[in-house]
Amino acid sequence: MKRQTECSWSSIRNSSQYAGIPDSLIENSFFLDIENRLLYLADVLAMEIFHRELTGPLPLGEFLQYLSEESAGTLREDIRRLEKEKLPRTDSQIVICYQDENVPALVIMSKEADSPIILGLVHLSYELLHEYKSDLAQIVAELERAQSINQLILEGSTDYIYQLDLVNNVCTFSPKALDVLPLESPTFPNAMDRVLSFIHPEDRHIFLESFTPFLTGKSLFHNAEYRVYTKTGDIMWISCHGKGMHDSTGRPLLIAGSLMDVTEKKRTQERMDHLIYTDMLTGMRNRYCYETDMEACLKKPGAEGSILCIDIRNFKLYNEIFGHHFGNQILKEFAQLLPMYLPINRGIYRLEGDEFLVHLGTNQQDEILEAIAPLQIALSKARVIDGHSIYIDVTIGIAIYPEHGRTSDELLKNADTVLYKLSKYSKDSVMFFSIESSRELSKQYQLENELRSDIEHQFRNFRVVFQPIVTLNQDGPHWCSAEALLRYQNSRLPDVTQKELIETLEMTDLIIPVGRWVLTRAIEECSHWHLTGAMASVHVNFSAQQMSDAGIMEHITRTLKKYGLSAKHLICELTETSLINNFETARQLCRELMELGAGIALDDFGTGYTSFNYLRTLPISQIKIDKTYVENLSENEYNQIIIRCLYDLSKNMGLTLCVEGVEDKETLDMLYGMGARLIQGFYFERPMEAGIVRKEFKQHFAKPEA
């Protein structure tokens, strides 16, 4: 038993963690095995306390029985704090009671992080108390310093290990570093000079700036990434991590850690940055890159310049006539022209679609016009692309800074405002943003602000009205459904038209929250119709932006469930303008709506170039003929033929045909004769408030035919 005890004592005593403790102190020491609660006392200490040798480890509980009640509690608390690593060291005065003797003692204990052993020293005489405390403090300090060095090396060791002695300016690297770094030996003097010599000159400031907090005593750590020269002269990216120590005055003494080769990581990051900042079609920088570059430029004192937003006129028409591949070829061609004819620039970007942006270093209008003149001349000539001779006609909206904006978003918004004005209200090709020229658009901005405020206040000033859709049965016309229509009335903007409202909502993406709100109100109202016994459907319009609303299907499903309405009573109306730039997204949305059980109507049918193509490619259930085919129907034989053909087409395809814009009985009778049975128009009812529609549906709801 004693042999086993001595071996256990010896294994702890001779471990690397305690090998540096002098024998003179070990004679008065003990080791506490925390896990097993066993106390190993040195023979000399055991003789002083118990006047005999111990034959093995002493259970902690048994040892505490030899202490006064207060001393036992003190020792338990010290052990608990060390065990929880709340203190690195404790010292307490206790009284040992053995064979009618009460012996005062000083117990000093310490524990290393993550160690299962507590080292303790016991001094049984107060006469040398101060000397022992001083000696022990020195020993513990040396022990902690040695432990810190070892711990720093362990924490920092990832690849090439280093230890930098700042007192003697000597650096030591692990032997592995000699295979890569331009070093003749692992240890070398003039450490800082030598280390800086193999750091890339452009990155030395990174090293010094990141090292300064440690040198000034503000941090224990040093972390940085920079380039170094290798033994072969190549450049390698390294990530440096180190932890150091200071003396009591904050003077740096030592730092140790590792250098990790992150060259491949940097190359991967560069590839990722290329993907993030580059337009994949043209190879140009993209919108995200513009925002990053522009914000950095605007932070510079006295920053001046201009941005040119360039849009290709009628670009959508090229896609419709020749296909998207041809449209992409135009974009690539134009992307090559811009740097050729605008060589002096701060950046050229493709924002999205057919919109490009050029950043110039001047904000003088005459200089800007001179800079773009070569491009305009080049574009005035026909270009052959994929065998087609075309003219690339562009509009250019210009915003200068700092006059027209102090952020990338503000400048882009103002330049886009000019583009919008050029496309809507002007035949000019170039226009500068200015307060004067934008006054006619101020109403739109005021409207935008009012709309945002109203949306934030629970859609104040918005309401939904409903226009009935009538079915012509044998016993006369009856309501079968109604279309939900958005209305807006604000006393601050009394003359806002419906067109201005929708355009502003779509241009600002406010159509997303408003569209969801309309859907909710429409579904809620339809559920009220059902409570009256009118099992009608409700039509809701979808804009182009709503096609890209990632959460729209979840919103529809949740709202239908909330109001207990079957999806078959919801019909979503899509217009051709909402499909042109969102066709794939729209097709996926249509599939999901059909799977849910909702109906899909193609609205304003016949007004665009590709309406019939949508019949073939989209899973729709209804087409609504645009009112332009109904106006003066009795005098327009062409429109009569079109409507008859569409009726036959819809019947053969199993689709429902709805005719909009019916305003008189003569037109109604003609349509009935052509086979049309689903009618919408002022002849029956204008859009009505929800409360009125709710009451009227009970009386006018369509009766099923016998």
C-alpha cells in the first residue's frame, strides 16, 4: 500500500508542471486529487502534523476532521473556489487539532487551469510566515510564468511556432519554419528588424499597427494577416496569432504563437469576391461593387464627381422579338463599348437588366458632355449582332456630387429619377438631375412619403373596393364573383390618380406590403360573402414586384386558413407587363397557386406581344379580354372576329373567358350572341365599398343553372 502511495506521490511530484518546485518547499507540501478527494501529504509534513508516517493517501473528509469547525469550513471554501477556477491561489490561516494539540498553520494552495490537482503548502509556525509567503509567491510566480509560456505555445501552435523575447530582442521559430521562411537558424537576434525584412513592404504597416496594442500594454494578443516572402522568393499569405505577457508596469516581455499559411484561403476569398462583386454575364463590376466603391469614394475629403446611369431604350423589345440570348449579346456588346469610349472613369458597372453606371471624376456639366460625346457618336451607327443590324439607343441620367447626393443610394436614386423622366416624359437622350427639372416629380416623392407613413400606420387612407363580375344565365345576369381594387384617398394629396398611385407603389417596392394587405382584405371580405350564402370568388391583381415576393405563397396559405376560405374561391390576375421580366418566377408562382387550388386569370389579354405564348406556357384557368376590344364593338368587325376566336379558343382549351369594359346594353347583347357569358363593366356596377357589396351579394349571387 505504501509503495502504491509513494508511486502516486512521485508521479505527481515529478510531473512537468511541478518539477521546478524546490525540495525545501515540497517537504511542507501536499497534493489534493480533486476528482477522488484524496490528499497526498509529504512525509515531513505528515510527521509534523500527526507525528507519524502515513501509509497512503488520506481522504479529504478524514483530514478535515482534524481541523477546527471554522478552519474546516475555510478550507472547503478555498478548495471550491480553486476547483471552479474563480481564484488562481488562496492562503488561509487554520487550526489543526490533533492529540489535544491546537496547532496554528498557514495553508497556501494553487491550481493550474484544467488541472485535476491542487498544490498546497503548509507552514506550522507563524515566526517565518512572512518569509514563506514571499518565497512561495516567487515560486508561484515563476510557476505561472512557465505555465503561461507553455500555454501560449499550445494556444498559438497551428503551423510555424514562434517565441519573441522583447527584452533581449531575440526570436525563436520552430524548425519547421526554416523550410519555408528565409531564415538561416531558428533563433536569431535583432528580432524585429529581421521579422520586418521578410514581410512584404506593402503589408509592414499592417504588422506594426496590429502589434502596437501589445507593445503599449493595451492587449495581450496580436492577430493579423499579411504577406511574407518565402525562402524561394514567392509570396505567401500568413495568419499570425500570438499571446504575450507584460511586467507589472505594462512593459512587454514575451509573446508566443504561430504563423499559419492561409494563401489558399486568400485565393478562395479572391474568387468569392470576384463572384460577389462581378456581373457574371458581362464581367463588369456589379451594383454591390458600385455601392462599396462609391461609399469609400464619398468618405474622402472634398470628394467630387458624377455618376451616369445608362439605360438601353426598348431593350425588352429585343428580348421579345429575338429572345433572351440575343438580348444578352447586346448587353455584352454594350459592356465592351463603355470602357472603349469612356476610358477616363472611376468605375463602370452593370447594375441590373439593361442599366449600366459610369462613375466619372468630374462634376462639371460641360466636361461630362464632352466625355460622353464619343460614345454617342459610336452608338449613332448600326451594329451587327448575331446577323442582325441594330442601333443601340440609350438614355443617360446624370447626378453629380456632392450637390445631388452624399450617399451611393441617394445619387443612384436621383440619377434613376432622371432616367424615369426621360422614359416617361421626354424624347431627350441625356439629362442632368436638378431641383428645377424634378419639380414635376415632387408630387411623386411626396406621394411616396405619404404612402410610407400610411403603411406604417396600419394602411391608413387605403381601402379596397369591389367590382362585381356577372355571369349571364338563362334567367338573366347574376353576380358570381368580384374583383378587389385598391383605392387611396389622402386630403394632403387630393388629386392623386390611380395610375400615379400604382406606379409609385411599384417603383418604390411598397407594392409588396400593400399587395399583401389587399390580399388579406379580399380574402376576409370573400369569407363574409360566404356567410350570407353567396359562395362567390374574389379576384386579386398581382403586380410584377409581387411575383418576386418570396413569402407570398406562405401569406396566401396562412390568410386562407385564418378566414376559413377555400383556395378555389381565390383567383389571381396576372398582366402581361407583370410577366415580361419575371416569366420564370411567374410560372413557378402559377404552379404553386394551381397546386394550392387557386384560379389564375391572364388579365388585359391581347394588349401585348406575347399573350398567346403565355396561354401555351402558363398554367392558367381564365383569360380576361381587355376593354380595348370592346369599345365601339358594333362598328369594329376586327374586334368582333377576335372575340369570337378567343371564345372558341378558350372553350377548346377548357378556360373561362371574361370580357371587361362592358358599358352599354348593345355591347352586352352582342357579346352574349358571340357566346360570352362572364362579363365585367360599368353597365352592371361600378366598384363599390366592401360593406355595400356584402349586402348586395345575398340578393344578386348567381343561381346555378338547371
